[in-house]
Amino acid sequence: RTAACTMGKGNKGKADSKGGAAQKKADESGPSTKGVQAMEIRHILVEKHKLALEILEAVNAGKVGFNEAAREHSIDKAGRSGLLGWKRRDELDPVFWEAALQCPEGTYLREPVHTQWGWHIVMVQARK
């Protein structure tokens, strides 16, 4: 199952003029995850699924940016604006890692991911 993703920065999942139809097609086929050794990740961590959905709704509607929502709502204060930085597979919860692999760079998951720490809204900024 592929997790639904949406473009970051209030783009609501639409291909922009720089990516056009080719970018949209690439996004629909899913990200290339072969050989991914690390990902630069942001997240918003909350305790309740309902709150995660409310935050996603606000971000999707453009009422608040991802980084601002992270500063306001995330219970993980280790990273500024939700930034976890570059993480390898062995540094993250397996469920979190697998979910992040399903999201193209520069996007965030449309569905929250549940781990032992709570509910995460995951954004993948880059891969290497």
C-alpha cells in the first residue's frame, strides 16, 4: 500500500510549473526508494490521532505552514520546526522509516503514522 502524499508549502499536491506533467507522473508512480541510506526528515508529533488529522487539515488548507504547525503543536521539541535532520534506517522506528520511504522528496504524508511515541505527520525533505 502506498501512503498518500501531498506537496509541501501549501501546494496541495498539484504539480507546479517547474515539474509539470512529468513531475506529476513521477509522483504518482511513487518515489524511488532503492538504495536509500538516509533521509532528511521533519515531523510533527502529537499524542492523539484526532489532533494529527486537524493539523493536517489546516496545513492542507494553507491555513498554516508545516514548520509553523510543528513549532506550535509538536511534543517533540528536539528539532526546530520539526526538523529531525538526516536519519538512517537504524535511527528511526521501522514503521516511521517505511512510511517515509513512501513519500516523495519535498512532500508530507497525508495520513498520520502511529509509533510507540504517538502520531507523526512525516515530511521527507531529501534522500541519499
